[in-house]
Amino acid sequence: MKNKTLLFKIFLYLSIFSVLILVFIWIFQILMLNNYYQYYKTNELSNTLTLIKNNYQKDNFYETLESVAYNTDFCIEIMQDTSTIYSNIQNNKGCIDTSTNTKVLKRKLEFMNSDKEYFKLKIINPRFQNMTLLYGVKLSDSNYVFLNTSLEPIETTVDILKSQLIIVTFIVIILAIVIAYFISRSLSKPITMLTKSAKDLSNGNYSANFNVESDILEIKELGNSLDYAKDVMKKTDELRRDLLSNVSHDLKTPLTMIKAYAEMERDFDNTKEKRENNMNIVIEEVDRLNGLVNDILNLSKLESNIEELKIEKLDLTKLINTILNRFKIFSYTKDYEFIFNYQDELIISADKQKLEQVIYNLISNAINYTGSDNKVYIDVIPDKKKVRVEIRDTGKGIKPDEIDKVWDKYYKSEKKYKRNTIGTGIGLSIVKNIFILHGFKYGIISKVNKGSTFWFEIPRK
């Protein structure tokens, strides 16, 4: 089956709906008019009889009869014994003249000679061949009231209704077509624009515009969602390109050095001391490659949610001191100073290996970006509910609009790649994912030219 456009379907459904409305109008106004008219007249006749009976023997009884005769098309006749003492019968289709219709007169007399309180007769009026309803009620021992009316609408009324419906049908069909067209167009136009923009986005055009003009909430939300997806895809694509570029650079540099020193060993007859130095450089570069591969694998596991935490109790102070011992080489060779502002035992619960990786990466980051004083501060601030860890440098700081981006893989305020002193460039992304896995609160406090503080909080329970 061939797919139809939204414009066509909305237009079709609105047109069908309009036609169905017209069909129902014709059914109820023409085909079912007689049934409804009979029901209406029967109820009205019954209510009128009740009114006349309630007002019998009151001073305004005949005024009530005149009012009923004036406001309705009922034919009223009051009989006493066999004589008519009041009648408003006229020559219209609604009345049966009992003086000329012996059959009806006979039935009325039978009712009057019986003990019944009410009388009802449905008969074809022989004068006009229309269905007529005759009601009677006993007012007293000798007085009776009879009402009769036609149960079929007047032909002129039906003809007028039919002619009006023909005109209305024509007008409604024209209006339905016009309105259906404009409604379907107004609904389908923004969706068509969104579809076109989505196709542009799928072809890599990140300038596609999803901000369509529409007062329909769902369409606006769809546009906003696609706009958000566009931004995420654009950011992801940029990160992918940066990741490929940076990982390629990180892989290429040590591989080049490994090849160069291996060729030196092959081509030159070096001394033992030179040979050991060359091999140490090769081993260092291999370690760097190994670290990069491990970091990429760890990040992949964390982002795929396949890593499981191994929570255990541990001494946070002891863990930080152990990590700081690994960085002592920077104190000896490059005059770095590590200031740890807490020395008491502090027991917390966490995944020891991953928490160690977090602290190691944050200290490495502080080493890379601290100021000319080469100072790195590690502050531990405990209270009853949590332990807050802050790792602070004295460097250039981070611009406010770049703070949230720092956690991205290989993000740098300057796009030109620059090798860190240590690390692989994806350490902070690993840190963020470990925080998320633990459910720790974390963040960055930074002022330009005042340094940056990376903090996280470990719940005490």
C-alpha cells in the first residue's frame, strides 16, 4: 500500500468527519423527524391534559382552555353526557370532527360510559389521511375533556427543512474542504520542515534549524528535542574527531621514539651505558602506551556501565599519603611541593582501586596546571554526614563557560594539542564516570588567574 502524506491524511479525515456530521443531520432531521415529532406531541398532549384537569372547577378554567388553544395546535372538546359544551375544532389537519366521524364518536361514548379515567386513541384522520392522536380524561362524573392533534409534521415544514438542509449541506461541504485544507496544511507544514531539517542533520549538516513556528505544544517539543539531539550529535562528532586526533598523537609520539631508539641500537655500536639509557627510554614510552590503552579501556568500561564497584572500608588519609609517595620524584626533580592538610585516620567506604585512580588523576592534573610556585594542595574536610576532598592548584584557572567542559575527553581551552607533563588526556573523564558510579557529588571551583579546586564528597554512611 502506497504511503500517504500527512497533509493528505488530515485533509481526508477532516473531510470524512464533515460528511458523517451531515449524514447524521439528514438522518435525524428528515428520516427520524416523524418519530421524534410523535414523541414530542404525545408528551405535550399528556402534559396539557394534566394542566386542564388541575384547573377544572377553577374560576379561570375557560381562560386556561383559551390559552392552551392559542399556544398549541391542539383541538379541545369538553363534553357533558353526550353534548359538547366547549370546542375549538377548526378546519386543519390536526383535528377530527366527531360530529362527522361516527367511529370516533362511538369510541368516545364508550369511554364516557365506562369507569376509566383516561382514554387514548391513535387513528388515521379520514379527512386528510394523517396520523392523529386523541386523548381523553374524566373531569367529573358527567364532564370529559378530549384533545386531539396530528402526529405528522406539516408537509410545508418538512419541505422547508429539506431545502434548508440541501443548502446547509452544500455550504458545509465547501467550508469543510477549505478548513480541512488549511488545518492540514498548518499541521503538516512544520512537520515537513522538521523532516527536511532531520534529513540535513543525517547528512552531517549541523546548521539544520529545528525552531519551527507552531502554536502546537507537541510540535514545539519535537523541534526542541531534535535541536537538543543536534547539539549532542555535533558535540559528540567534535569529541570523536578530537579523540581520534589526540589518541593518534599520543600513539604516534611514543611509537616514533621507540622506533628511533630501536634503530639506534641496531645501527650503532653503543656503549653499555648508552644502551641502557636507550632501553630505559623505550621502556618508558611502552609504559606510556600501556597507560594510554588502559585508560581508554577503563573509560570504555565505565561509560558502558559494565564496571562493578567493590566497596570496602579504607583509611582515606593513608590512601592519599600512599599516592603522594608516588609523586615524590616531582619534589626531587622539579621542586614541586605537595601540601596535605589532614593527618588523622579517616575511615570511609568506597572502591579502593577506583578511588585511588580518582585521587591520582586529580593530583596529576594539578601538577600539569599549577602556577610557577609548583604547589599542589590536598585538603580533607570531614563532618558528620560526609567527607569533602579538595585538590587545588595555583594556575591560570578556568573560564566560567568552560568549567563543565573540563570533564570531557581531551577537552582543552585551546584546541591546538599540547602534551601534558603527565597523563593521557582522558583522566578527568574517567574521574567523572567513577564519581557517577559511586554517586558522589563533585565539581570545580575556579577563578581566572587564581587557580582551580577540584572537589568531591564521600558520604559517611
